[in-house]
Amino acid sequence: MPLTLVPSKMLESTNPTKGKPMSDSTKKRPTKRRGNGEGSIFQRGDNRWAATITIGHDANGKRKRRTVYGKTRGEVQEKLTKLQSQKLDGTLCDDQKLTVGDFLTRWLEDSVRPSVKELTYDNYEVAIRVHISRHIGGVKLGKLSPAKVQGMYSVMEQGGASGHVRLVCHAVLHRALNQAVRWQLVPRNVCDAVDPPKAPKREIQPFTAAESQKLLIEARGERFEALYVLAIMGGFRQGELLGLKWEDIDMDAGTVMVRRTLRVKHGRVIVTSPKSAKGRRLVEMPQMAMDALQDHRKRMLAEGHAGAEWIFCNTAGNAIDKNNLVRRSYKPLLKRAGVPMRRFHDLRHTHATLMLLQGEHPKVVQERMGHATIGMTLDTYSHVMPGMQREAADRLGNLFSTAIA
């Protein structure tokens, strides 16, 4: 079939837009789409403006969103821009309904329990349950402010809480909120902007040498005579004494090895490692202490407890509850000896104080006490230092006066 040529003018007439300027409606406009999750602004049916931004995803992969509202589009745009900035720098929190109390419960179980000793966990739990949650537990975590925390300390003080208790609560809350920052639940730790409570330094109250002698004389023949001898002559903690086994004693070398601490909680025996790395230590003892342990072993044999797991056991051969020991043995002993009432822990302080007064080097005392640093020893027993300085000055003066004369 022959081809038919169509004149070019006829072709031009078949394209109605050819040669004509395009209207605004037919121009292709460049589009700038907002990225997924970057946020969008819209007007609600009640004429308020709102914007929604995706802040993350939950464990099931479902998007988690945050919505802000305002009376004008500009107001919402400003709020949206702030959220977008927080999202970029990682300070956008994803849980606005979580309360301080709920967070602290979660923190205790998920972070604290697996990483600390049970005694430490118990101390944290008490501080939170008895004090912190009582005052600010119902506050939304994201709404917690420095002023509210500072106010809590003030209310606690008015309620009779000691400076030490308030300082412990501050330390616990500060550590918890550091974790909240790492979990991106809050943008900052508000405790950093709070003045920590001030707690006066606890003054130790050791027994004097004369009082210690009275106590040990009165303890002669007591079921726990050896325990009190070791406490004063070895500076052991109460839990370290109650956790001793015969395998820890070397009678020939005259040493006691500290390997563990023991406590009884609600009838359950809890054995843990010493308080610090330095706490695991070998302590050399005087012969008097070894003799007391030998007598104690004979006493346990007579009672039928030669095979008991613990050196210092109760009358049933089981681990001793420290509170029962203090109530039934220690306090009555002090009363009979006619010495002032002191904490059991002050027997440990007595050991360190008497050694320092005898002129022992603080480094030796540190090792016997199991302190982490010598600075801890010097700081704890600074009350002994003035007398030691006087004696040192006198010795130095005698040295030179003798040489010059």
C-alpha cells in the first residue's frame, strides 16, 4: 500500500499544545517529600494543629510515635523542629508515661540485681522503697526536675531522716538516673543540678585499751570468747568472723585467712566474697588468739558440733544471725564488763586504733584491716594522728638534742 505523506502543517495542527505556553496547572512541579518518620503537620477537626514524629520501634518492630499540639501551625512547627533536633542528637526520650517509681523498680531488677552483691541490692531497695518512691515515685520520669529532687531532700530532713540516709538516697538516685540517660529515657541526669545532702562524718567510737581488757576478761569462759578475741586482735568485720571455717585457720603459723563473709537473711544463709579485693587477706595473730581458738574447738567438740561448717555456730550447729549474736551475747557482755555500749563494728575500729597508738605503720594497719587504700585507713583513723604527730615530734627533737649535746 503506498505511503501517504502528510503536510507538516497538518501535523502541527493535530498537537493543540504545540507552540503554546503551558499553564500553571500543566507545569510539572518539583516535589519534596518528607522522609519517613520525619514528622508531618496537620490540622485537626477542632481547628488545633498537630504534628507526629516517629521516635523509634518497639520490640515487635512497631513504630513508636510522639505527637505535639498547638493553636497555630507555626507553634507546632517549632515543637516539631525541636523534636527532630532531639532525635538527631539522641536526646529524644521514648517513654513519657513511665513514672520514677516504675523506672526504679525496673532498674533494680534489670541493672542492679545482676551486677552487685545481695547486700548492696538490699540497701538500694530499702532506700528506694522507704524514701525515694515515697516522695517522688509517682512523678513522670520525663517530668522529674532538679527542684523536685531538692525538695525531696528537704522534706526528708524535716521528717527526721539523717544526713547519711539522705546522702545514700542521692547516690542511689544519681546512679539510677545515669542508667536512665544511657537507656535514652531522659535526656540528662537531673541530680547533676542538685546540691547533694551534707552528712556529717561519722565519728568512730573505739574502746580504750583498759575497756578492751575488761571486755576480754569478762568474756573468759564464754561460748564466743574466741570470737571477741579475734575481733579485737584481728580487726575482722562481723560477717568475716561468722564466715570463718576451720580450714581458714593455720594453728602452726598463727594465721587467719579471710575468704568470705556470711549473713543470715530471713533464715537463709548468704555467703559472699569479701567487700573488696584487699578484703581477701591473711592476718597474722598473736598466740593468745590461737589459744582461744583451740579452747573454742574443744568446746564445740563437747557440744557435738566438731563437724559444724562454721567455726562460730549457734547451739544447733548452724550459721549465726548477727542480730541474735549482738542481742543475746555481745550487749549482755558489755553490760557485765561495765564498759560503754558500742556497736559490734567498733571492735574492729578498736583494733586499728590500738595498733596505731602502739606506733604501727598505717600500711600494716591497712593490710590487716583489708582497706582498699591506705588513704582510707588514714582518713578513718585521723583522730589518732594528732597524738602520733606529737610523739613523732618529740622523738625527732630528742634525736637532735642528743646529737647536739
